[in-house]
Amino acid sequence: LGQYDKAKEYLQKALLIRTEIGDREGVAADYGNQATVFLSLGQYDKAKEYLQKALVITTEIGDREGEASCYGNLGNVFLSLGQYDKAKGYLQKALLITTEIGDRKGEASCYGNLGTVFLSLGQYNKAREYLQKALVIRTEIGDREGVAADCGNLGTVFQSLGQYGQAIKYLQKALNIRTEIGDKRGEAADLANLGNMSRTVGNYEASEVCLEKALSISRDIGDRRRVFQILQEYAVLYLFQNKVDDSLSCLQLCIEKYEELRSFLGANDQFKTSFLEHSGIFPYKLLCTLLCGTGKTRDALYVEELGRARGLSDLMAEKYSVETHISANPQSWFGIENVFRKKHNCTCLYISYFHNHLHLWILKTGGVLHHRRISPEENLVQAGLPKDLPLIEFLAKNFRSLGILPIEDCEDRSLNMVELQPLSPEQKSSARLRLLEEGEDEKVISSLSL
């Protein structure tokens, strides 16, 4: 029913009683069910913690079905975070156990989730193979909820393959089943996917209707992750309709929602980094590009650095109780140039790459900002270089003329929490690009033409 707070309340009561009476199997089940609630709420660190507790108990008491369930749900946690290799590893362990013990429902669930992993990796034929295996089993055993999930994911596969008729057929079938059985979370997912599909074929009005319904349901049931995804879809839809201001507003809301989701990941910086790479990069990059396109290059630079600064800010807050001043709210944007007010003779180069274009900013101590958008592919052709030259080589060739001296390996004592490692060639190259001497000003500005 999507009533997650109520579910959590009742499961905690059950856990308390089962712990008191020594029902270890029941305790493991409650941990597992609470983990499912946390997963639905986007609280991945909590979900992982409870699943690992459940896994320890199920392994100790020899509950192989429960053990498989824990492995499968841990796979789903890492799938949600975009850690696909870890997700695949846990799901394959679950599949092995469910096949051995003859748990057909569990086996189908593993096939379906592995299909989702391959879908996320862009391996569409493999995704279709696994999802169809899951669909056959679930149809045979009468698992309507599972059938709907597989149909929805197959719809996304066919959309990715450009088979739009098949995509709509499967997505509509999934939506019908989920509406009938009252699966609100799944219903919102299917409506969002149909909205995406409608936009793809140019039916913007139908897309907006679907997204509006999906957003309403997701907000009602507290599915923050889905709200975040739908706001992204709205931003892209408005962009297709040339409603740039509406798209900008949606992206700012989207980033605020992303920040809210990150707060549920606790102190796990690895989870936060994975979540940023998996879900957070696109809205930051698109907002940055749109702001550049509307001439707001300073705000664009702030957005670009906002994503990069998150991990460091959270780490300092956790380790040193340092209050963070990084905010997704545009009203709090005070200008990156403030960072340089105590510096003299310093010029900084910022680089961002998105959709085959480089954005370059040159920021000087006095607040002067230069911005240029270039196409590496076009510049490679003009320079007589291969179009598929790796970006790092392209940058090295173009910025070598700046004459920056080799950077010595230096200790970084700022956080004092990890063993120091020598800088890799890539890290040295990146560092050379970030900090330039004031005396190179004219070279820096002219090099923007590349």
C-alpha cells in the first residue's frame, strides 16, 4: 500500500516481541522486511545494515530461503546505487540457492533483478533474456505482482531497442495489473515510463499527463527516489518543448530532492559517491549546460562545483563537526570567486564535459570570469587527429603549451584519514589543469579557442 511509516512502526513492534521470546527466524524476517521499507524510502545505508543482520541470523540457523532473500535484497540495494558488479554478485548467489532449493518464486525474482542489472548496463539482449525467463515462471505460478514488474522492465528494454510498439504494449500491461492489485509504487513507475515513452515519440501532452499522475502518487506514498526521477523527466520534457525556464525550475527542484536523498545515506561516503555517479550527475550537468546557454555562467560554475564538493563537505562535517555551507538553493549561492579573495596572483581553470562538449571557465582573483564551450570532436578533426582520441589525451595535447611546471607529489594533511598514495599520471595531469599562475593570463585566455 506504500504506507512505509506505518509498516516500519508495526515491524519494530514485531521485532521487539520476537527478540524477547527468542524467535530468531522471526527476528531475521523482521530485519529483512524493515530493510525493504528502508530501501523503498531510499535509506540505503539502513537497508544494508538490516539485511546484513538478517543474513547473519539466516546463515547461522540454516534458513536457506531466508539467506537467498537477503542476498537478493542486498543485490537490489547495490543496484539502486548503481554498483552493478556488486549487485550482480549478490543476485547470482541468491539465484544459485533458490534454484537448488526449488524456490520458483525466488528464482524468478533473481532472474528479473538480474535482467534489471543488464538493462542498467545497456546489455539489452541479455536483459530481455533474463526478464523473459522471469516472466515465464511468474506467469506459471500466478505471481501477478512479479508479472507486472517484468512487463514494465521489458517495456523499458524494447524502448531502448527502439521497438516502441512493443514497449507501449508491455508498459500498458504492467500498468493495468498494478492498478488492479493496488501496487501504488509500481503504478507510479509504469506511469513515469509511459511518460518517457510518450515524449520519445513526440506526444508531449500525453507525456505530461502520465508524469503528473506518477508524481502525485509518488508524493502521496513518500517515494522520494521516484519523485527525483520524475522531476528529471519533467525537466527533459520542458526542454523538448523549448520551455527553458520551466526546465531550469524543475532541475533546481530535482537537485534539492537529490540532496534530500543523499542525507539518508548517513556517513557512508562510498554510497554517496555511487549515488552521485548513478543518479545525480545528469541533473547537475544539464542544469549547468542550460545556465550556460542562458548566459548565467557564474551560476553554471557553482552548480558544476556543487556536485564535486559534496563528498568533501560531508566528510568534514562527519569527522570534524564542520558546518557545511554548500547548498542546492540558488538563494544561497554567494559566488565561487569569494574563495579566492584571500589569494593573490591566482587563476583557476574549471573543466566540465557533457554530451560531447567541453565547458571551460577561467576564474581570476578579481572576479573576472571567462567561459567557452567547445566540441572536442570538431577540434580533433581540425587538428588532423583521430575523432576517437581519448579526452585526457586531447586535453594534454591542447594544454601542454601552457608551460606549467611538473607538480611535485605533496602530502595532503587536510583530512588525515587515509594512507597517502603517490599521485597517478592522470591525477598529476588533472592538477596541472586546475591551478595556473597569474603570469600566464594571456596564454590562458587565448587557449580557449583551442
